[in-house]
Amino acid sequence: MTRHYDVVVLGAGSGNTVVDDRFAHLRVAIVERGPFGGTCVNRGCIPSKMYVHAADLLTGAVRGPALGVRTAAEAADQASWERLRDRITSRIDAVAESGEDYRRGLDFVDVLRGTGRFTGPGALEVEDAEGGVTAITADQVVIATGSRPVVPDLPGLHDVPHVTSDSVMRIEELPRRMVVLGGGYVGCELAHVFAALGVEVVQVESEDLLLSSQDADVAELVTRAARDRWDVRTGVRLERAELLDDGSAALVLDDGSTLETDLVLVAVGRRTNADLLDLDRAGVPVDDEGRVVVDEHQRAADGVWALGDASSPVPLKHVANQDARVVQHNLLHPDDLAVSDHRHVPQAVFTEPQVASVGLTEAAAREQGIDLAVGRKDVADTAYGWALQSGPDDDDPAGPGGFAKVLVDRATGLLVGAHVVGPMAASLIQPLIQAISSDVPVRGLARGQYWIHPAPTELVEGALLAAEEELDG
């Protein structure tokens, strides 16, 4: 028998936040094949940052002697992978379980375990792990199915020991050697983690710099800092992989070199799961990469909405959460539709050094013909930066340094881009996110408020003052 629902949500990551008590007068189904919470809770943002925090503590301890501090963990082998892993997985598993239990306890929500696919407009089937199929129909369908890691179809890669960001955080034991394929934010964060834990890491990136989509100054600093801690191979690609007799892998790169490793971490990108939904049967439009095409209201077709990685080329949790709020409003208020604003999406990379950005890079701004005033302040030139240095002639032996950089349109005096790299970058950039999002003129922004001395935020103040000098010069 076909079940009918007022609302069906495909995916229990950010999609799970769409439904609250205001939907209690409706019949709702949430379809999920994996743990509740989606990528962020189970395989992404949250567990990875718990690992990053431990890695930050380790790298800080190792650098302690440069500041005259003797530490109990001056070597990476002081960490226990088993204790670290189990602490993290037990925490996130409990969150996922409680999230599902809460939904099952609501009398207006059905939780359908399995994979949902469209069979026609407003019609779906859900296949469970045993192969059983439940047919359902819905007045409104929300596509929130997230994304999955890409594993390239390269010769031999699937035959050698390899993991992705979905699985690497639960491995049984640390490998002695690891090759990280990819120099984006996932690859850089996890390379930092495993290098801090004492693994011999080699990172392979086809571009000339790590984090190549970031501002060039940022990418150059991050690449230089990474080379100081692990082996970084840029401008090369993997051609093929071979399984060796001892169970390890040999990776042949296109520059003729060969890397031997115990484990390959594939971090070359993600793709939307929307391509698994048979969207063509429901008349739902998709782009060339399989993502759902939505309008400004997150609407894909009559009675179909999409959010997060299912529809956005920016696979970030805060984007998915914002999309979910828009979809939620529009389901509840069909005569007063809300609009998504994706103009100024910030991002952060929790590698070492930490990176945060919003708006345009300098290269992109100049390509658009914007007459720029650029303000920059180095961490080493702030009072807080002095605390990180062992002496005035030493740039930063206790870390890779960093800077804040702001890009201002001379014609309008408005911020068009901001980039921070260094300690606490993801927090320091927030006032710049507010300025660019609210069209606050840069002139007067620094002197119009107090900046606590000697707090790290003086880095942002210095960059803004430098930009003002450029505007007035």
C-alpha cells in the first residue's frame, strides 16, 4: 500500500532541521539510509575538528621548547590513536542515535530507513537494507541528500589500501606512512592531523599550490608551512597504483616518481548524492555535475525543494543550514517566500596555519576590473604575535606566522574580499564578514570602535587601517 505524506525530507543532515513543531498538523516522513546528522556530524566538520584540536595541541607542545617551555609531549608519538578515536566516535555516535530517537518519538513524523528514489512527480520508493521497498507519495519533497567523496577511476587505485574522509576517522590503527591525494581543505586538514600524530605524510596535489582556490598569498604561505612539516608534492598527478606483496601500495606519479605507502587517503573532492535519486522521473532539473537546479527560493520544481550539497556548489554546513531555514519558511509560508542569499559565503580551513576567507580573492577582484586598495597586517607585527615569537629576529618559530588582508573597492569604499591566515583565523574574520555582508564602509571602521589590546583582533584592526591609508594615498 502506498503511504501519502504532506512533506517528505530526503536526508537527515541539515534536512532534519527543516521540520519542527510547526509541522505537527502535517504528516511528515524523513528518509535516511545512514546515521542521523549527515556528513557534518558523522564524517565531516565535527569529528574532523575534534581531531584537529588534538593535532593543534600536539604541534603546540612540540614547539614549546622554542619559547623556553618544556612540555610533556615534545614528540608526536605521545598520542594514543585508540583513545583519541574512541573519544570522538563515541560522542558523535551518541548524537546521531539521540537525533534519530527524537524523531521517532514524534507522532507526526515517520522515519523511513533506506534509500529514496523518485518514481514520478511526487512519487518515491524507499529501499531498505534488506531490499524491501516502500512506496510513498508527497505533496512536498525536500531533497537534502548531501554528498559523497570522489574516488577517481585510476588504474589500480581501488586495489590498494585506501580510505576517504568518510572512513579515515575510524581506522583501526595509525599507518606508518600515508599518502594524501588532494590539496583542498579536506586534504590539508587531515594531512595536518596525521602528521601531528606521527604518521609519515606525503601530500600530492595537481595544482602548483595547496588550497589553490584561496587568495594566492594565503595559498603560498600554507604550502610553505606544510612543506616544513610533511612531504608536499605539487604540480603532479597520480597515474596508477600497484598493490605490493606486503600489502602496501606503490603510487606512480606523472613526473616518473614512485611513492610507497601503507595507506592512501583520497581527498580529491566530493560529488552530490542527488544524482542517485532518478530525478528525471520527477522532472527535476540538474546541472552538468548532477546537482539540483534551484531558484532563489530553493525551489527546483512544483512541490520539490533542495538544499545544501544536493544543490549548492559550495559544500559547507553553514550554507546547508541557511538553505534549510529558507526551505522551512517557504514550506510554512507559501504565500510569502523567503530568498536565499549566497553572495558572501565565508569559509575556513582548519589546517596549520588556520585559514578563513570571505568574498573575492585579489586575483579575482582584479580580473573583474575592480580598482583595489589592499590592506595587510602580519601576525608578527602585532602585540599578540610577539607572544608567539622567541625573539625579534625570529619570524615565528612557534608557528608558521600569518596575516590579515582586506580588499577594498576604491570606487565605493566597500570591502570586496577578506583573508586571514594564522592563529584563530576562523574567529578573527567574523567582523569582516559582518562588514562585507552589511555594506559597511571600510573608512572609519577601524577607528569607530575599540579593539582590545593586546588581543589577536588587533590583526584585523591593522589590516583595516592599512587599507584606509591606501584609500587616502
